[in-house]
Amino acid sequence: MNENKIINRNPLVTVIVPAYNMENYIEECLDSVLQSTYSPLEVIVVDDGSTDTTLHVAQKIASHHEIVKVIAQPNMGVSHARNNAIEVAGGELILPVDADDKIAPDYIGLAVEQFLMDDTVKVVTAHGEFFGNRTGVWILPTFDRHRLATRNLISVCAMYRKSDWKRVGGYCTYIKGLEDWDFWISMLKDEGNVVCLNKVGFYYRIRPNSKRINDRKHKASVVATLNERHPEYFQHELGGPLHLHRSCSRTLNKLNYWRNKLFRKSVIS
């Protein structure tokens, strides 16, 4: 039997919400999830050792909604939080939502339909809309396995099968940023289709200290970790490793190839 095939026409979807010091945002996030038109649904919040009232706020919401569960862990980072939530998730399909973001009411239902229609679909995402310190629609580029080697093409807030999370070993817990990009490479570097719904499915908050901005501080470390974890993929797609100037990786690898070839030729002669 095809392991990717979803038998249940209404499979349980688990929304996972990692949260660290999100007392000002998590209620708005969970309200948007609870307004989803899809059922059945479960929501797992993982408080990652918050030092504010995030855990209290999440527990209060859970006390009024039986589909919401709350896990508390020491501060270990977002990858640990996501992995711990998915480990106990009952859902066949997983949707991560960051605790300062929101989703559209019909996003989950429309994403599930794509999995029911096509067994080869591994990820379903949608366009986003910025709010907070920036506004406007975030139009995600069409997925391309080759372009994935130099840039992340998929939002964190995208749906996938729990079985695929297990197959690739979950989210990397030691990468210093862009753990979602690493995760999508792990899941999609060999095969599988990605569907991007032609609508706004999630709302991405921009704030001064957002994770997206902080990740940029660790660019060199992230590139080194990606090369360590996916050498064959980058060799196949880029002709060598990913470079700090990612968009130039193919060109730099080609130049290095010819430089080394000319050097070997001069040594022999």
C-alpha cells in the first residue's frame, strides 16, 4: 500500500505552536487557529522555557478549548519544541504556526484537499501577508528543487505528513537558524511535489526582534551546517558546496572546478 495515501477523508490535523516569550501575541495566534473551518483538529502549544506569562496564557486558553494541549519544556530552541510537539501529535498531517503569526480560516481545509487529491504531494503552502512593522502580500515563488539549493522557497507555515517528518529525522536541533530551510531540503531533495495555494493562507508578523532578522546573524554557521548535512544534494545541484554568497554558489563552484583542472594540468606538464 502507498504509505503516502491518506485513507480518512477527514484526517486529523495537528497544528503545532512553539512559543518563547510570546505573551503579547499567542492569544491572537491561537484565536486564528481556533477559527479554522476545518475539523478534526488538535493544537499543541510548546512553551520553550518562557520567562514571561506565555505559558499561563496558553494554559488559560487550553482550559476553554479541549482541542488545545500545552507542553512546557526548558529553553531548548524552536527545533526541539517542534519535534517534541510532533512526537506526541495524533494528526496524520502537521501544520506549524509560529506563536506571533496567524492563519486564514480556510487554509487548513484547502491544504488537506491537496493531500487527498494527490499522493505525490509532500508539502502544501500558500501565499502570506505581512503585518506589524511591514505590510503587503508575500508571494512565494514556484517550488523548484534546483532553486531550493540556494534559497528557501517555502514558509514555515506549510502542511506536511507526520510520516515524512519521521522519515527525515525531524527538524535539525543544532543548526543556528533557517531550520525550516534545512527541513524542506531534507524532505524534498530526492522527490515529492509542493503545492502553493493561490491565496493568502497565513499572516506573517514583522517585528524588530523577529526570528527572521536574528537568523541573519548566523549566516556563516548555517551555511556550514547545511553543507555538512546535505553534501550530495549541493554537489548535484550546485556542482559543489553552498557558499556564503548563496546565489553565486554555482558560478563559484564552476570557477573552482576549472581552476583546479588547470592547476593539475600545469603540474603534470
